[in-house]
Amino acid sequence: MQSFTLVIYGSPESQSSSTALNYARALLKSGHEIYRLFFYQDGVLNACSFNTPTQDEENLPVIWQTLIQEHRIDAVVCVASALERGIIDAAEAERYELPASNLREGFEISGLGQLVDGLINSDRLINFLP
């Protein structure tokens, strides 16, 4: 068994986000551990609770959320990328005096230190670029 950190750069509409999701499922099915999912740049849009795809598309944010919750995976959203794209948790909403948060349950906002930690504590780090 190996431990993996996956870095997802692509939005829910991108092929890279879908590929990362399928890869994560395959890892888990093969008995490997996902130490951390790190959503970066447009990848943070996978954690937005307001994201609603058209009826003929998969709802990747909901699918990611289900995978994260079912397998208790640490899912980190880069704080700088999230703030630039209007994604905030309750603490950031309070800090910036905003009326609501929109971070999907199961995801956590944090910094690049979590990415470095994933690199150090995983056997492999794999990037999924758009």
C-alpha cells in the first residue's frame, strides 16, 4: 500500500478534475491511501457549494464531496486561490464581514503548507493539470 497526495488544478468542467476523481477512486479500490487532496487554482471551484452544472453533466463537486466524506479524506482548498474565486468558509466570511459562506462540507480552506506536508508525508504526489 502506498500513500498519495493528489493536486487538482482544474475546474469541475475540466477533464483534469474528472480524471483526478477517477484516479482517486482507482487508488482507493486498489487498497492505497489518499493522504490528501489539494485543490489549487481553478481546482478550488470543485469545493464551491453554489456550483450547479447543467442537467446533462455530472455534478463533480457533489461527487468529490461524497468520495471525501465516505473515505474520510483530507481535502484542502488553497486559501489564496479560493479567495480569488469567491469561495469562503464561515471563518473567512466572518473575517471579511460577508453574509454567507459557500465552501462545500468536507472541504477545508488552508495554505500551501498543507501541500508541502502532503509532499513530505506521501509516497507520491500527483498533479492533475488542466
